[in-house]
Amino acid sequence: MNTRAASGLERGDRRFGLMLTAPGLAVLFLVIIFPLLFALITSFFDYTLINPNHDTFVGLDNYQEVLDEEYILTSLWVTLKFVLASVMIEFAIGFSVALALNSVTRFKNFYYLILLAPLLINPVVVGLLWRMILHTELGIANYAISLMNIDPVNWLGNANAAFWTVVMVDIWHQFSFMAILLLAGLASLPREPYEAARVDGASSFSCFIHITLPLMRPVIIVALLLRFVFAIKTFDIVFIMTKGGPGTATDIISYFIYRAAFFGLDIGRASAMSIALLLIVLALTIYLYRYMTSLR
Amino acid sequence: MSEITLRNVSKIYGSDDAAVNNINLDIKDGEFMVLLGPSGCGKSTTLRMIAGLESITAGDIFIDGKLINDIDPAERDLAIVFQNYALYPHMNVAANLAFGLKLRKVPKDQIESRILKTANTLGISELLTRRPRELSGGQQQRVALGRAMVREPVAFLFDEPLSNLDAKLRATMRTELVKLHNDLGTTIIHVTHDQVEAMTMGDRICIMRKGIIEQVGKPLEVYRNPANIFVAGFLASPPMNLIEGSFEQEGDSLKIEVSGITLTIPAHFANAYGNVHSRKDVILGIRPEDIYTDSNDGRYTCMETQVVAVEALGPETIMVVKLPGGKEISARLDRSFRAPIGSALKLYADIERMHLFDPETEKAIVAR
Ligand SMILES: Nc1ncnc2c1ncn2[C@@H]1O[C@H](COP(=O)(O)OP(=O)(O)OP(=O)(O)O)[C@@H](O)[C@H]1O
Ligand SMILES: [Mg+2]
């Protein structure tokens, strides 16, 4: 009796919940699931912007073509370099900042605010801002270094400099994400083991090595993986600042796919690449999820 | 082996009142010193200042005559067992024990043999590969103790290490700690608010209240001669009965009137009273165990009382009774003794063992 009444209520609740979420789910479906399925289907067709229809089924040909692509390895290599460089440097800076902020007691909120500011700026705006700052003749960066008698640098025009400029801008934009995440982890560490370690004879350095690092391991892994996933998808700042150039210096995979679709006009091939990229990111995400749930 | 000396030590957190207020304490080499006091009286703070985990606001702390105020905790070579154990959560038991030794660059084979020996002593050999979260409270406590022991420090600091254990395990660990102290002969400072621990374990007890030391002495000494009302009312359970009263001069003999009962003051108290006290008011203290059901051939003083509550504890019966003036006192009587609640009961107090306190200074009036 009772249980039936309860389950009836439960069913009512569930229906009400579904009704509430339906509009949101519909929008999600339209902007995420539908494009995804469309891309998946398109990746099996010879679908170009000259001939935009699903008439010619080509099976896995698009995927085969992607593997044969001449410059895709270059692009993947640039992406790998970019992801590793920016995430690792962000981690180093973020962790140092988090450690420093963790021992600060006064004006903590003020520092938080400064730290969070770049993160709140839209990536497109970040790209535009830095393009102006780094402008060869008019930018403030070259003016500043000219005051120190350093020759102006062609930040975005020189192949070697451009790659590191993009990395630097990404670090400027994103390191605080890492810092905030790690800071939250540090703040939640128990205090007692540190006291025990100090009495046991540990210096600050051995406390860091033997206590902070092992206890922070889950947070570090989550922070790194999240940033890896985000970094692989980086598009905006490259699109705004370098357009993948000069040459292939900053031609990361997302921009490479974009070019295939809207310059090469070959939507089928671009879709195949997107799906492949999605699978890589998905694998990383699944690992992340598994890891996080295995901690409980 | 070491002597620990506190000179005018104070600790003030932020802008609060002093958590520890100008205390002086000499702990002798190899002594088992118990710090006893109610919650918040500054026991942990004192211990943490000795360990170096808390800065000293004023005063000096010496170990073996060496000033250690500004010496890093790592170099004091003390071992502390924390109130909440504070094991390293990411290391197994063996690694917890080994940590301090590794930092001190003890050779590997020696580390291993010391861990095994300590684990055997504490009965935790089977737990060496477990993580702290896989241990019960009692097991964690023994690991925390092991981590302190294995280091062979100059002194142990225990912060209520037995407070989380069940009664039986606590009794066992009490004896174990005393044995450990006898075997090692290392100086121990043991913080507790448990009466039994204080009475049975310590060479001396230091009773604290609100950041100051009320009395230091051998357990039985403090029990027999509490220096003031606080110590009298804090030590032992049930504690000493404290009854307000006033003196009456009746011819040659000095009498005291407490809660409707008149007692004749023994001569040695009368003398002490004459020396130190000119007021009429006094507080009389009598321990529950100095109250009997028979008069011992008229030597004890009779009190007409009414039974309020009976606590049959097994080994003894605690009787709460009301004096004619309305004051309730407790008496520790034979385990077989029973009386219905509300009934009248004649009890006899051994007045020779009474204590008198000055209500103004709260200090004991010492009999000579
Ligand atoms: N870190 C701190 N900051 C501010 N005040 C503190 C701090 N630690 C302790 N106190 C205060 O100092 C006083 C003494 O605290 P302490 O921990 O030494 O008491 P205790 O005798 O160990 O009590 P318990 O038996 O409950 O452990 C208390 O009033 C407490 O509120
Ligand atoms: Mg405490």
C-alpha cells in the first residue's frame, strides 16, 4: 500500500521533473547532439560546400584521406607541442601561485579577483587584446622593450616567435584556472600531517615532497587532464592572432579542421577529422571520469 | 633523557585572553608528568609550545638547560602523539613509522628492525601494510604511539591519546604506557582530562585551569591536600563535597555550622584558623569516601540526612543525600548498602579528614 503510494508519487515527481527540463534538453539537442550526429553522418559522405548533400556515400574514405593528408602530421605535432608547452608551464606557474596564495591570510579575496580576471575575458577578446599589445609598430610590448634598448620583436610574424607568443597568451589566459583548482585542493588538505611531519623532523621542502605532492595527486591529475582537454580544443586565439601561420607554425588541429571545411570546402573530410578529434578527447574524458569516480 | 623547564610561559592567540598565562613548571629527567584540567584550560597549547608547533608569546622553555624558544620543531627531537593521531593518510603503517627515521637518515636495516620491534610491542605487526583509513580508532592510536616510540626521542608528548578508546582498551593502554615508561625511562608529558589516568599514570600531576597552574604534586599528595577549592572540586570522582558554613565560638571549642549541622573543629584546625583567618565564613570540604554508615565508636560526627539518589556502581554505592539545611552531598558507601529514596538516613563524617577553605581566596586553610 504504502510503497505503491510512494512509487506513484515518485512517478509524478519524475514526470514533473521531465517537464521542467524539457525545454533545456530540447535546446541542448539542437545545438549539441544534432550537429554532432550531422557531423558523424557527414563524415561518411562526399559532402562538399560545392555539392552540399548526402548523395554519395563513401564509407570510411574520408577517414582514409585524413590519414593520407600531407600536413596533418605537422598540425598534430604543432598541437602536441602547444598542448604540452602551455599546460606544463601553466601547471608550474599555477602551482607556485597556489602555494604562495595558500599561505597568504590578508587581502586573499583581492588576490583572487586579480587572478580570476583574465579567466573572465572571452577568448576572442583575449586574442584581439594581445594582437594590439603585440603589434610590431604600434603595440605597447615593443615600445616597452625599446625603452630597454631591445630591438623590436615580430611577435606574430616570425615563425619561431609566433608559436611561443600563442603559448604565452594561452598561459596568460588560462593559468589562473589551474591556480584556482590547485588552491582549492591545497586549502582542503588536512593540517595535522604537516604538524606531525615537522615534529618528525621534516623541513618545508620534505613536507612538500612527502606530504603535499602525494595528498594533492588526485587534484593535480584532474587539473592537468581538464586543461589538456581544453587545450586540445584551443581555436579562438589562433584564429584571431595568427590564422595558423606564419607557415604552419601555429597551425593547431582545430584550425586545421576549420581550414579544411571553410577553405577546402570539404565538409565530409573536416567532419571525419572532427570525429577523430572527438574520439581522442572522449578517451581522455573517460579516463578522467573513471579516475575521479575511483577515488570514492 | 631530558629535563623540560617552563619559565613564565604565556601564549596569547590573536587578541584574546591568554590561553596559557605565565606558567612555571619543572619536569624532571625521566618523569611521567600528567597535565590535567577541564576542556579549554590550555593543556594542548602548553604541549604544542613545548613541541614547537606554537610560538611562545612570552617566557622561556628549556630542554636540558638549553633555551629552545626559537629552535625548529625538527631539531627538538621530541615526539608527539596528537589528540586526533594525525597519521599520514597516504602512507601505510610501516611508512608512517619509518618517515621520521628516514628523514633522520637512519640506515635502512636499522629502520626495519626498529619498526618490527615497535610493532611487536604495540601488537600492530599485522597492520603494517594497511593505510590509516583502514584502521579502527584504537589501532590508529597505537600506530600514532608507535610512530612516536620508533624515533626514540628525548621526550614524549601525549595529547589525550587515550580519549577515543573504549573503556577496556583504555585501561589496557594505560598499563601499557606505564610499562613503556618504566622500560624506556624517557620523560613523558601526558595531557588528559581523565581522573583515573591522572591518578594512576603520573609521577606527578599538574592541574591547570584557564591557562594557569593550580597545583603540582604527586597524585596522592594532591588528592590528600588540594591547594584550593578548584583542585578539591576537580580531582577524584565524585569530587570532594564543598559546603559553605560559618564558625561559632562555644566556650573553649570552635564549632562550625554547615547546612544545619554543627561540627566541632579539631584542635589543629582551630589553631590554623586562628592564624590565617579573621572572618566568620568558611568552606568545608569532606570527601565522599570519608563518610560512613557507622559512628566508629562515637569518633565520627553524626549527620541527619535524607536520601536523594542512589547510584549502585557495583564495586561501591554512591549515595546522594540532603543535609538538614538543604545542601546535597555525596557519600561513597559499601556496595551492598541500600536505602529507599526519600528515607531518613544517619551518616557519620570523619571530621579529622575534613578540609577548610577560605571562601575569599579559595585557598586551603592548612592544618598544622
Ligand atoms: N589556534 C587557536 N587560535 C585561537 N585560540 C585558540 C587556538 N587554539 C586554542 N585556542 C584557545 O586557547 C584555549 C586553550 O586551548 P587548548 O586547546 O590548549 O585547550 P585544552 O586544554 O587542550 O582543551 P581540550 O581538553 O578540550 O583539548 C582555548 O580557550 C581555546 O579556545
Ligand atoms: Mg587539547
